[in-house]
Amino acid sequence: MIAMLPLETSYRWFASLLFVGFAITSRAQLSVRYDPSVQPTSEMQYFKPVGNNLFVGDCIPFFHNDTYYLYWLIDSAHHSALNGLGGHQWVLSTTKDLKHWKNYPIVLGIDEDWEKSICTGSVVFTNNKFYAFYATRLINDGKVNEQLSYAVSNDGIHFKKQKPNPFYTSAPGYSKRDFRDPKVFIDSEGMFHLFVSTKKDSAMLDGFNGALVHLTSMDFQNWQVKAPVLTGQNSVPECPDYFHWNGWYYLVYSDNSNTNYLKSRNPYGPWQQPPYQALNEDWANVVKTAEFSNGRRIAAAWIPSRLNNKDNEREIFGGNAVFREVLQQEDGTLDSKFPTELLPESKQALTLRLKYDSLTTKSADEDFMINSPDGIGAAYFENIPNNSRITLQIIPQGPYENCGLFLRSNNKAVGGYRLIFSANNSKVELGNTSISGVRGLDKAIQVEIVMKDDIIDVCVDNRRCIVNRTGEQKGDFLWLYVKHGYVHFKSVKVYPLTDFQSGTQKK
């Protein structure tokens, strides 16, 4: 048994993962009991597959013929299948409007004994066919390798693996162990290009050998190794994405699950670092994007689970899907927000009754000012459902140290999850995670919060998002506070979520 192996998305903590046995048949096909007929056909934000110990892994969105194809890795038992090699396979869900979805059986599966995981990849459409490029994890001479494979389909659903399989084993000068996640695209001359996650055998600086190697071919038989499009990374730059949008080229990659991007006016760089990383959320792993109707772009990622379902434990592979709409500024910088169509259904807003201290001036229960220059002022609402959508405006009246909310807390704001806005630090914190480079927090901002089961998701001014896995705290108080400042909280609304499966409110 191999004692330590990287995940589909590398984790520095993976050495501590305990492998769990997983049943397999006489061949290599896993006994993953995934039934597409019982999966939800709406409310796909925060989707986790129905079934025993099943989770969403890396997502591979693709858009064709007005249809958004969400290919995703089905995970069983948090990467522990096949002695920790993953045992992942591709599953498919599709939509034309982001509201109504169709689910399909496994579309690219493990069929041979030597296939230990059908890893992340990408899809392209040409010559009236869908081409899916992916890495296969296998054991060769007692060592784990990752090699490139591809499959072809007439409909994007039924894929046939092509031979030789794998068709490419490794590039000279690059790792055989880490050689995965091919991103495919086709140029104007019909040339196939692959960006592959790997690392150089040697680098100028020790520990900075992560790279995206560039392969090209016209016939799938003869592949040329071009100069890498990305080098000098301190981990394997995983699950790359690459696209052209309104005159800008984008190279997206994940560093230990956190997603970064670079932009350029030229296809292969030189790359520019953006002023902030809007796709980088600690708990939205390996973000990849696809076009959508009317010039939009929709990203898909996954929210990892927590070890032992404890708030302060580390993340583990596999969890829930999460979607973002990607926005583009004139200088090419990207922002993100909640896709409107994917917001969970909710009931009418609750009638709120504000309770507050002497530092609060109330115009209405949903409209009040907290002026606390010498310390902290606070106000609160009770009986807030654990599953709800909260919207409000935060309007600073001058400088402040920080302000925010306590979600799912109790009396005196005991427990719960603190949502902190800090204009001086350009930072937003949610529980034990944060995002940086958040501009405009010294001005009026619109805040939208979704609390659903063990997930809290926040959108700040339709420009930045932050999500966290929050399973333990269940209080029904909503606190709002200001420290060393004067802030106007306006239009506070709380909408209980509707349980779309039973039609009843969840609490």
C-alpha cells in the first residue's frame, strides 16, 4: 500500500489522510452507486450527490450549443477509493438556463484494472465531435504515474476512449508522477493545444519547479513540447483553465486548491498579475469557467468537507458544488458574484424586531445607525432560521476599525460565525477564512448572505465572494456591530429558505 499520495488537488496535509478500504468488482470498475434519477434538477448551487458517502470533486464546465455542461468528478469517501488513488470518474449535469438541470450516469469511467482514477481535464468541440482530454492515474513499476488519455463523443454524453491509451506518458524534463489536468483548446489552424499540470525535474530555486507544460499536435500521434506557459510555482499548478474574453487572454490555475489567474493581451503572455484575485476563495476549490449565453461567464468549483465535520478541522477532498458569475472590468481584472438564477428559493421576508444598545439610533427595524467611536456598539435580531438568505446595505459614515455581523450566534453573540469588513485592510473575514484586496469597503456596499445547511456563502457588492464550511454553530441570533466608527445598516431583510425537496422551511 502507498502511504502518501497527492490528491487530485494537492494538499500539504495529505500525509495525515487515513486510507479507507472501498469495495470494487472483479474488474477495476468501482461500486459507486450513483443514481442520476434521484439527483436534484433545480437548486444546484451547493449541490452534493444523493447517495451513500458521495461528493463533488473537481468541476469541468463547458459550453456548447446554448447548453452549459458541468462535468464533475464523483468522489467516494474523500479520495480514499482504490487505496487513496482516488477512483474518480466523470459525471455530467447540463442546463440551458442555470435553473433546470438534467443529470446523467457516469460518462467517463474506470473500465480497466490499471485505471486508478479518471482525473481532471477539459472538453473541446470540433469536427462535430466532443473531445475529452484527461489524465489517468496508474501504478507503473510500483510507482504512481499520471498519463494523458482522451475520449471522443458525438453528443457529449457517451464517450469512447481512444487508443493508444494513455496516448502520452510524460514530457522530457518534467515529472512523471505529476502530469495531469490537461486543458485543451484549438487554434485557428486546427492545432490541438494542451496545458498540462506538472513540475520541472530541476529549477533555479529549490521548491519552485511547478509548471504548465505546453503540448501541440495535429493528429494526436505526434506531440511537440513547447515552452511552458507558466513556471516557478511552489506547487504543481493544477486544473488549469484558459480562455479569451473581450480582447484579454486568461490563464487560471490552482495552488494548493486556491485559484489564481493571470491576464495578457497576447495568447501566451507575458502575463500580468491582477490587482487582486477574485477567484481565490479558500473554500471554493479549483475554480474553472465556461462561457454562457449573452456573453456571460459562469465558474464552477467545489466546497471541501471538513475532517470530522468540525469547524476548526482541515479540509478534505470532496464536498458540494458552488457557482460564481465572473465579471470583467475594462482593464481585464475579474470580479465574481452569485449567479442570480442559482440563488436558493426562499419565502417572503420575515418581520424583524430590532433590539439594540444606547449607541444605536433606529429609523426602522430594518434601518438603523450604530455610532461607537470609543468601542463597540451592537444590535440584534432573534429567531433567524439557520437556512436563510440575508440582504442588507452597509454604509460607513466615516472611518471605522471594522464592522459586520455574527451569524448563527446566541445571546451576547456567543458562538456563531463572525463576518468582518475592514476597509483599512481591504479584507473580509468569514469565520476562520478570509479574502483580501477587497476594494470599496469605505463606501456603501450591498451584502448578500446565504446560510444553507453547513455552508455560509457571502457576496460583497456583486464584486467579491467568500464561502466557508460551518457545521457546528446553530444559534438563531443575528448580531450587527461596529467597532470604532459610525455605520448605517439599511434595508436588512431575512428570507427563510424553502426546502425544495419537501416544500417546507428548513430551520
